[in-house]
Amino acid sequence: MATPAHASSPSVHPARHAAFACAVALAVALGVGRFAFTPLLPLMLNSGSLDIRHGGWLASANYAGYLIGALSCAAIRVDHARMVRLALASTIVLTLAMGLIHLFWLWAAIRFAAGVVSAWAFVFASQWGLRRLAELDAHGLGGVIYAGPGVGIIATGLLGAAAAAAEVPPPWVWTGFAACSCLAVAIVWKTFAHVAPAARGGGRVPEHATPASARADSAWLIGLYGLAGFGYIITATFLPVIARQALPGSSWPDLFWPAFGLALMAGALGAARLPLNWDNRLLLAACYVIQALGIWLGIEFPTALGFGLGSLLLGLPFTAITLFAMREARRLRGDAAAGLMGYATGSYGLGQIIGPLVAAPIAAHTGSFSIALWIAVAALALGAAGLAFLGTRRSAQS
């Protein structure tokens, strides 16, 4: 990554430490706490501990918890750094519990709780990290924060593939994920100490929306961000299963999920380099279109090349979408953006709950995910159209 122009300033090391700590937090809370289930689902299906319907229910339980956790953020008044610590410690315990417990209803409760704490980690690490970078005039490091989930996805994807090849029982893999998470959290634990907001100096702060437009813009952000949650989640939850159905006996399916994570990292780092004055909603619309193309490739070209390119296109804008949405929340609400971030994340979570509940029954009935994937493409296209309309209208008014 290119060195920022302000790299020689005294604030660069605190900024890097803050960005790195938030990246690790999101790698654990999202990469493990939420998405480790994706590479482990084929293992759990093969072991007979789950069927595809119950897998869909576990995924939706996690997303339901994510929704509740996100909505609760607006009412939480605890210091943001302390909430991140609580969420990370809880993620480790809940991941370990998945390996020690073997009852479905307890699994559902665990996945629900993991969703709650992952939402807390996401919202409060985002607000804490973006505020610190704004105070230190290091906006370009925001992409480092949102590359974190990609690191977690790559790690869990590769470890899950290795476990499948070695026929390691799923409980041992869950336990291994918990141990790795514990080591990662120990490295950054001290960074999440309470830091009093610094006085605004020469750092550049994005222009805020006027009070008259902020309420309407906030409502649109919440609603259209939810379509992104629905649009990507079907592929993100069932990608290894879909690929294995299309490519029986191939070793390629185990690599598509890590490829998704690698593209996610590249997209997050690249998105942070875009000018701050570019309209976040137009950037979001472009990201939605890219993800829709990625899903379409998997439908129309169910080959190793089609799934590979589709995984890259799905992953490339994944956390770039998050970065642009959280920046838009800060444009609208400034340092009081945690509530709006929570509501937007809750809308995203609602889309994620609906996605598996729509996809799993359709797949079970038809034997294919194609119809569900086309619905996902339509949702992303609708969201892109709405965001493009709002962004171009704002430009015309300006």
C-alpha cells in the first residue's frame, strides 16, 4: 500500500495502530464470529450433524442476532472501546462453544448471540476507528479497518479447506478457530483503551449534510443498505455448497471462499484511496452493480472460471460497501453517527435474515440455487438504481 502523504507526521503511528486494531477486531468478529460458518457448512453437512434446511436456520439465527445487536447500538451508552473488548471476548467464548456443544437448539442460540456481539464489534469498532483516523488526519487508513474481515475470511476459508481435506471433525475446527481468535485479540487488546476525543486541528473532516436533508438521507441510507445485505448473503452463505454441487469431485470449490476474502481486502484498501468528496451513494451504486455481476457469472457460467471470477467480483466491493455506508453515516451525523450506523447495520442484518430463509427452501424444493440467486441479482440492481438516483439528484442540486 502506498505511503500516505502525511506519513512523516507524529500521528502516523497512533493512526496505524488504531487501524490495525480495528482490522483485527473485524477479522475476529466478522471473519470468524459470523463467516466461519460458511466454510464449515459443507463439513457439517457431510458429517450428518446438519441438513441444508437446518444450515439455513443457523445462518438466519446469526443474522437475526446481528439485527438485534445493530439496533441496540443506538441505545448503548458504554464507551465504544469497552464495547469492542466485550464483543471480542464474547466471540471467542461463543466460537469455542460451537465446538463443545452438539445440540441444534443450543447451536441456534449460540449463533444468535454471536450475531449480536459481531454487530457490536462492527458498529463500535467502526465509529471508534473512523473517529480516531479523522482526529489524526489519516482518512486513507480507513481501508485497513475494513480489510480486516477479508483476513478472517481467508484464514477460516483456508483452514476449513485443509480440515476438509484431512477429514478433521467440525468440533475440532471450531475449537481451533477460537484458539486463533484468542491469540489475535491478545495482540490488540490494550489498544482499545478509552481515548478522549481530540480537539479538531488541521485534519480534514468530510462536509456534513444540512439538518433539513439529513433525516431523509438517513432513511434512504437505511433502506437501500438493507438490499445489499439481502443481495450478497445467499451466495456468501452457500457458496461452497453451490460450487460443490456444480463441480462435483473438484478441488476448486474450497478456494472460492478464500478468493472472496482476498478480493474483499483489495477492494477495501482501494476504496479508501478514493477522494473523500466523491458521493458515497454513487460509489455504493457502483459496488452493488459489481456484486450483481459476480452473482450473475455464477448463474450463467457454473464452471471453475465462472465461480472464480464471480467470487472476486462479489468480494471486491463487499467491505467497500461498508466503508462508503459508514462514511455516509458520518457525513450525516458526524461523531454522533453510532446510532445511524446501528440502524443501517440493522437494515443490512434484516436483509441477511431474509436471504437464507428464501434461498434454502427454494434450493431444497428445486435442487438448485439459481432462482434464489436471480432474486439476489434483482435486489442489488434495485438498490443500485435507487442510490444512483439519489446521488445524481444531490449533484444536480449542488
